Amino acid sequence: MKGGGIASPADSGDNPGLSVRVWDLVVRLFHWTVVTGCLLNLFVLDDGGLAHEVAGYAVAAALVIRVIWGFIGTRHARFADFVPGPRRLGAYLSALLKGREPRTLGHNPAGAVMMLVLMALLGGVSVTGWMMGLDAFWGEEWLEDLHGTLANSILALAFLHVGAALFESWRHRENLVWSMITGRKRP
């Protein structure tokens, strides 16, 4: 089953039948680096200050590593494993609306699209943040507005992402937040 996968006994590590490795360390570090960097830059650090820039560059570096890892990483980290085509996404959304969406080990098709959109927005906010430090774009209001719009879009989609993860956790009776900490899910 593409994107979900059937667990094999070799995946279960020390607890055969109880959990399988799904999210590797690179994926989990990327996720929590982005969460931390975005929370710091949106709510704690002063816009344009050195700490804001450092957090932004840390997120940008994590994004570059994650994109590379999407091609060479472990099974569930690879884009080829979870990026859905239109037909697969449509079938998943139709099943979701009927309350019959399948449980997946990796990203479900809707989660995969959310991840790709968030990654694109992270790329955009990183590039616009970098551009604001260049002499050629210093003080350009349109660029500051675009940077702020992208950052606010990330925030809005992050709330939707958290809500969807909580809903799916409840729906499939598993703690997806905990799985992004441990890297493990039930088979």
C-alpha cells in the first residue's frame, strides 16, 4: 500500500508487533526544528533581530536537508513513498468525508499535501527573509509584506495541521504527536 505501507517484523525493533519505526531522526529533527523556529520567530523574537535571523536560517537549513532527505532518506521519508497523485488524493478525501479514510503508517495523502504546501511556504519565507537583508531590497515594503503574509500562512496552516493530527489521532486511536517524538507507530 503506497504511502501507508504494511509493517514487516524487521521494522518492529525491540517490540515485535507493538510498534514499527516510521519517522527517522532526520524527519523528526526537521519537524521539531520547524516548530521551534516558527514559534520563536512568530511569538518570541523581535522581527529583523539577529536571533530572528538565526532561527530563520536554522529553519532554512533544516528545509534544505529535508528536501535532500526526501530523495535519499528512509522509506517513509521519501517523497516517492507519500506524495499522492490527484486520483489517490481524491479517493482519500472522498473516503475521509464519508468517515472511512484508511489508516496509514506514513503520511496520508492529505497530510502529504499539507507537508508539501508548508515546505513551499517555509522556502518562500526563508527566501524573502534572506532578500530583506540584501542591499538591493533593503526597506522594500512589498517584500516585508510578502514575508509577513507567508509567515502568517504558515501559522494558519500549522493550526490546521495540528487540528488534523489531533483528529486523526482520535479517529485511529493513536497518538500522532507522540509518534513524531519517538518515531514509532503501531503496525
